[in-house]
Amino acid sequence: MKVIFRVDASLKMGTGHVMRCLTLAQTLKENGANVKFICRRHEGSLIDKIRSNGFDVHALEVSEEIETDNKLVHSHWLGATQQQDSDECIDVLSSEGVDWLIVDHYALDEDWHCNLKPYYRKLMVIDDLADKIFDCDVLLNQNLGAQIEDYKNKISDNCELLLGCNYALLRPEFSDLRGRALEKRKNTIAINNILITMGGNDNENITYDILQQLDGKYNITVVLGGSPVHKDMIIDYAEGKNIKVIIDADNMAELMFEADLAIGTGGSTSWERCCLGLPTLLYITAENQRMVAENLEKKGAVVMVKNLKDDLKMIINNIACWKSISNKSQVICDGLGVKRIKVC
């Protein structure tokens, strides 16, 4: 079976789309599929990372002059027009004989899907926003609160919807560690280890602001993505302090297992933290994270940051509150989502 992913990462759009596609790609590969990627060479594209994971990548160039597609809010993320992108993808797919095309991109909609239709057998779209029309066989939205009604008049009657955290694309190490992590949370009596993960790029350098508000009595681990804009500033600040800085960590499950508290964003790592029952002080760093963040807050699974020092003091001085957040987060996601997705 031949599977091709069309997905991008960049300093603007972050790394989450590529990372979740890599998780699904690895599972498909282990089940015997021939998997390749098509990605555009944005700054921060993660093309090298995809290749280092053993996948071929057809790299597309970013157009210097781009005509904005007014019907798509995120069209400026594509680095080309939809027509240009579909033409270039057709050049790749026409010689491949593709069984499944899997698309994870906010800037591609039904026009692109229809243009590519002669060149694949089935199409899966991975989506978060339900803000456009899709022409696909399967649509996956892994987010808490995703509902059938969100896609009314946006998909065909034959489209299969996979909605909610039961389909969250987590790497197997999270479900593998889940039992031990939940037992550890059950026996926790104090918060000592804090994990800070503000997304793949953290363009606004929120990590630096957070570090300045923490005192030295905690063991702090900072995880930065592979192309962090403010890496040198963070490393310099951490020198001589009880702060460990890790670039492009490949053991996130282990780091979350060891942590007692996370400070993070409302992106895809939300489901990883929930799987391991890790209480989180949550920042919204992009508007497309808002629905996820607000739904998590409604469930009592996170604390949205209003004033970091006050929020931190509240959760650290109230272990019952900490345990309540842990208990409510762990029922949201069991980490087995990728095993529930059947591509055949």
C-alpha cells in the first residue's frame, strides 16, 4: 500500500502538523505501507527531521510572490496558491499510484482535493478548525469537543468522521508509560519538577518570560523545538541555574512522566499531557488553540494562565487541586488513537 502525506511545518504554523503525521506514518510503515511525504521548504520546515525518521520527502519550493486566497484564513501559510500546489503535487503523485493521500494543512480545501482526485484512491484530511469545505473519504479531528455538527454541509454524505481524543495521534511511548504515570500521580505529595514546553518555535519567547517568574527551588526542564528562534537567550539564562534545556527532545513521554507540573500551550501536546495525567498551566499562543484550551478548562483538566505567579502558587500550595486536575485530564485521552485509525 502506498501512502503520501501532504503536510508542512514552518516558524509561522509551528511543528504540530508534521509531528502528528509522523506518528501516523510510523504506524503505517510498521504495518507494511510504503510511506512518503510532500512538504514545502518553509523556514522551519522539519524536512530533515522527517528524512531522519526514515521517510522520503518530495520538497516543494516556496513561491516568492503569492496570490492570497481570500476564502481561506490561513492561505498565507501555504507558500503558493492552491492551484500551484496541486499542480506540483500532481507531478509527484502521477508516477506513484497512491492508495491513500493524507493531508494536514489549514490552507488546502475542496478545490485542492478535487484537483488531486484522479491521482489517489482515497483521501484522509486531518483537521482542527472545521472552517472550510472538504472533499474527502475520511476526516480526522482529534480535538476535545469536535462534533458531527461542526462539519454539517462541509463534507459529503459518504465521508467517515473520526472525531475526538479517542483518535489523538500520540506516539506509542505515551500509552506505554500511561499506567506507571497515573500510579506516580496518585502517590505524588509535592511538586518539585516543572516541564516548560511552549511549542516547536516559541516565536514570542514566552519561555524566557516564564523562566524569569520561577524561583530556584524547582527542578526545571525546558524543551525547545528543532529551530528555536530564541535558543541562545534561553541557554544563556539557564547557565548556572537549576534549569535543563533540551533541544528537539526525542523522549517527551519520559520527560512528561518525570514532571509534576507542565507549563505549556494548547497545541497537540495537550493530549500527550492528558494521557500521562500531567497537570498543566496553559497559555494560548495562537487563536487556533483557543477552542481546545477552553474545552480543557471546562473539563477541569488545565488551569488557564492569568497571572503565572499566582496560578503557580495556587496549584503548588493545594495538592488536592493538583490531584483533581490530574484525575480530570487523564480520562480525556488514553493514547491509543493511532491504533484506532484503519487505513486499508
